Amino acid sequence: MRLKNIYGRIMGVLFFSLVFLICCFSEERKQNFIECEMFPIPDYAHNGSGYTAIEVGLDGNIYVGTANYGSSAHLVRFNPRTQKWDDIIDAHKITRETGTGLDSQSKFHAKILVDSDGVIWAATKQGNENFIDRPEFGESSTGYPGGHLFSFNPKTNIVIDHGILRKQEGIMGGSIDKKRRKIYYWSDPKQHFLIYDINKGTLRDLGTTGGSPRYTAIDNYGRVFGTGRAGIIWMYDPLIDSLYDLSVKLEGPGEYKDPYVMVISKNNKKIFACAIGGDYVMEFDLASIEFSNKKNDTNGSIICRHYAISGPDGLKGGDQHAGVLGKDGCFYYTNVVDKTPYLMRYNPDRKKTECLGIIRVKNHPDLNPLYAQGACVLSDGTIYMKFISAGGGKMMPYSIVRFNKLSAGKTLWRQ
Amino acid sequence: MNKKKNITNLFCLMIFSFFVCLNTFAAGSLNFSLKIVNIPFPPYQRNITKLVNTGNGTIYGIIPENPFSKGDILLIDGTDNIVRINKFSNDTLQVDSVIFNQNITWTWDKTLTKIITLDAFGVLKVYEKDGTEKEIGMISGTRPYEKNGYQISRAFAVDNEGNLYTAGKDGFLFRYNPQTRKLDKLNLQLPAVKGREAWATLDAAAISEDGKIYLGTFDGYIVEFNPISETMINLGKPLRQQRIQALACVDNIIFGIGGEHDGLPRWFIYNPSTRNFEIGGTLKTQDNKLILEPVNTLLVTSGNKIYGSFSGRLGNLFLIEITERKK
């Protein structure tokens, strides 16, 4: 009788445990969403799109560059405290340019850069790129004049147009070396590596890189990295003042894909990256750079490791356009798989990825955010991302979204 | 009477037009296509700034490093093997401060024992095998409204006698005979867009089988120069853009690439027998990618292959094949 009771109790516990686990699993499936707050970018500043140009200033405001195809791009500022927007730069107004269509200053595409004195740097490029059918860049006295470099000082509210960096080419990429006071961009379409000296106001052109990296990464030695020709990462070393091509040696499963998003790790020893359609999160090991073991067409090599699949639930591929290094040292990026936008987190200590959920807009369950283009992180770990106007069902307005203190403190792992 | 004269004029015009059309159709429009083959070879060569032909089947490529007094040399031998070397062959004069300096225009004389240069100050010099250098004379002049700086010619042309030609102040041609060391200013002026005569410089040259020299100017004109009669015919501007980047003569047709340094290279062909230009357009690699870098030299080998070198950080060697399309 006593044994029967014990057996009954065990069975009962097992049953309820099973029910509990099923419930938990169902709950997990149901609640696999991550909410963000949405702040639409004012309509006057864009026509629905924008790219990597988003960064937080030292004043705590979010600076966003827009795309306004065929017209004038804007640099706008979002104050998270008042939740109000200001128009900082109207590219055509300040440059006195009147180009339309392909000839307009239609995009602030390059990453917004923040200097140690709080000055904001932004650069424009052409929109509606059509380099094959209309390849007269660099030659025509009319046409697109070339991307301008601007600085904005939030303390004085003064905008300075530092001029066109390269005749009839747009400006993309963007990294800042605050110690040397240099800004690094590349020109589109000729992919020339450009160095702007903030102190001297001079520009140097180191020639073509062979690649079009939307994100570039800079380490604490001031070395700048970007995607070069296929299978190659270029590196600019300010100590030697040279641009190098490093062939990528892949370690781990899968095939190497040229990265789209690149961020430097917290300890400056790695670059975390993801690619459009890439199956894995990439870790470039900066300690592995060597110049002795090089392929014929490069200066050296760098090791890239695949540790974790980039998609949710082991799904491979997907559209990975935006990413940022969180304050917790993890790499946060979006991955759109089957038109569903997931927010992903890569933990470099555990070498694992985690899906934080399908991105949903708070109080707007009818909206379907789709493609993020650019991200930035605040000192408290809050992450802002920029979503273009797209999506199935009701169209999401071109907005920045906020994940409050998402990357603050220690990471809690579900796996 | 006037009416009769008008009818006669009209008749003459019709006859003239008929023969013009007949001539055009008889000659046929040129119809060439281009195949550009990227040459991969170890070690990867970047930024070849000049290819030079020694005339004995050897081609040297110059790859300067900063600060322009040192660099690498590549060698293409008669069997198209390409290797990196440190020195020209012993019988060929090498002056590192000249050959690796991109601001100096230079060439050898036909014995390869003298190097003739045009420097940024517009001064012609000759470097001898015994290590001496001698100033021949100043040929360039200051541009209008500018106190300093010269736009010097980027090429020397050479005739069948070994005389060298380049352009100096206001585009006037100068002839230098390395044997007699005589420098002559010819009464021939390179064409330029009106008002830009001071910028008329010689940027490229190629000699045809009949000894005529084809010159390319900074403003993008092509000129036929007869060194024997010392006459010049302006053939016009094949491209809207400035600059003739390089010229080569293959099978007695003139193949050229032009366009501005920051722009795109475009190719053209001039056929001296029909006096026609064919404009080829932009250059594309075999995988249909636009070539963005300018060309600095085109050289024709004895096997009628054209080697081209493209400037820029990732510029490398190309083999250019011109094929006549079947009509």
C-alpha cells in the first residue's frame, strides 16, 4: 500500500512535470517576440529609406542620416528625452546644389561618426546608383558633383560643409580615429580609400580597395578593416601608412561570405561580422594576421572562424544588414528569414548565437518591421536600429526603434 | 543664268555626295571588338606605372614605391614568361632615381645605354652609362597666370632613325638626336582646345609601319606626324574626354585608350587606310566588370599581342586582343 502510494506520487510528479514542460515550451513558442519602441523619422527628411547612418552623440541624442532619392538627404537628430526630431542638415540647402535624380545628394549612407569633442561627422552620396548605364563619373562637368563631408557641432549648432572629397563619387563606410584625428571613408563607385585629416582639413586617396563595405571596423591601434575583393579583407595600418589586402583563411564549417556588418570586439582582438545570406556569424582574429604566408595576389592573411549559425533555431542564411556591439560585449544583429525579422545575439565567450525573438513594435501589432539598416548603442546598453519603410501587411514607416537597455549588464542565456 | 548655275551646283553636289557615300560603303565601317584578359602571375603586381619595350623582345614593367627612388621591375620575355627582377640586363642603363619617379618622363635611346628625361621643371636631360648626367635644355614654359609649375609631356615618340620627339611650351614639338645630341624646336604645334594651347602636351605616341608617328595630346587629339616631311595632320578628337592615355600600332591600325585620370578609360581605333575612327566605349573585363583605372602604357609585341598596364592600387597587367568582327 505504501509502495503504491509512492509509485502514485512519482507518477503524479512526472505527469505534472511533463505538463509543466509542455506549457513552458508552448509559452516559449508563443512569446518568442522582442518588443521595441518606434519613433518615425519626419516625412520631410526622406522618402522611406536610409542606411548605416545612425549614431548616438555625446549629448545622448541620436543622429540619423536619411535617403531621399532624387532630392536632398537630411541629417536629423532625435532627442530621446523629449522624443522630438530636429533637422540638422538639408544637404541641398547647405551645399546650394540643385541636382535632381541621379545628380542629387540623396543619401547620408556613411556611418555617422562622433569625435571626442562631440562633433558629428556625416557624408553624402548619390542615390539611385546607375553606374553601368551612366558611367561618366569623374568626367562630366554636370552630373553628380561628388559626396560632401559635413561636420556639426552640437554645442554651437554650427554646420560646416568641408567640401567634396572625391569628384563625382559618393562617400561610404566611415571610421574615426579619435587619437590621430583622422576619418576614413571609401568612395563609390571607384572604391578608393580616403583619409580625411580633421586637424589639417586635408584629404589623401590611397587608391582602390576593390570592395564596397557598408561597415568598416577600427581597432585601438587605429587599424581600419573592410571588405575588399572577394575573399579578401583590406587593412589600413596608420603606423606604416599602408593599405594591405589580407586573404581570408576560414576555420570552421560552411562557406566564407564577404561580410556586410563588421564591428570591433570589446577587447579589440576580434571583428564580429555577418553577411547577407551568410550562414554563420564570423569572428576575424586580429592576432592571426600574418604577412609571411600570403597568396599571390595579397599581402598577407587573416583567420576567420565560424562558430555559430547566424539564424534562429539553426536556420541558415537570411538577410543580415544591421549590427552593433552591445555594452555587454555581445554582437547584436538582425536577421530576416522568410520575411520575418529576428533579433539575434552572438556571445563571443560562449561562441553561441541566441535568437532574442521576432521584432515587434510596441503598441503597433499591425506593423511588420522588416529590414533594419544601421544600429547604434547607448552607454546604458540601449540599442537603436533604423528600419526602412517595408514589410508585409501594413507598411512600417521609416523609423528608428529602441530596445531599452537590451545590451546592458550580463547576458542571460536560454540555451 | 543664275538658275542654270544653281542646277549645275546641285548636280555637282549630288555627284560629290554619291562618291562620298560610295567611298564610305566601299571602305565599310570598322567593326572591331576587344577582349581584355587579366594576367594573373606571381607575384601580384600592383600599380605598374610604365611598360617599356627594349626592342629585342623584352618588356620591362616599372613598379615604383615611395619615395619614387626605388621599386620593382617585372620582365616579360619573348615567350611571355613574367618574372620579378631587381635590375635591367647589364647592357641596359638603369637610373633608379629616374625610372621609379612618376614625375619624370623618360625613355632610352635605341642603344639602351642612354636615358633621356623630361623632368617636372621642363628640363631635358641625358643620363649616360658612365654615370654622368647632362642638361640638354629647357623646353617647357610656365602656364598662363601661374608662377610655378609645368604640365610636362608624358611621352617621347621615336622615329625609325632613333630621333626622339616630345612637346614643350605651348605644344611645340622638339626633336632630340641622342647621337648628335642636337635639340631642335620644330615649327609644329600640337592641337588643343582653343585657349588651352599652354596645356598641349604629348601624352602618348605610336609609330606605324610606314614610319608615320601618331601622337595623342592632353586634350585628347590624335595627330599624324610625318617625321621626314616634318608635317602634321590633326585627325581630331575621338573622345569627348581629355587625355590620350596610350597608343599602340598593331597590324597597321592605331589602337588607343583615352579618358581622364579620374574618369573611365575608353578605347578607339583609327584606321589610316580608311581614315576612320571607331569608338569602342568603356573597357570591361571578361566577367563584364567595368575597368575603372586609367591605362598608362600599351605595348605591342612581335607576335602582335598588346600588353596594357592599368594604373591604380590594384592595377595590373592585361593582354588586349583586338579582333575584327565578321560582317
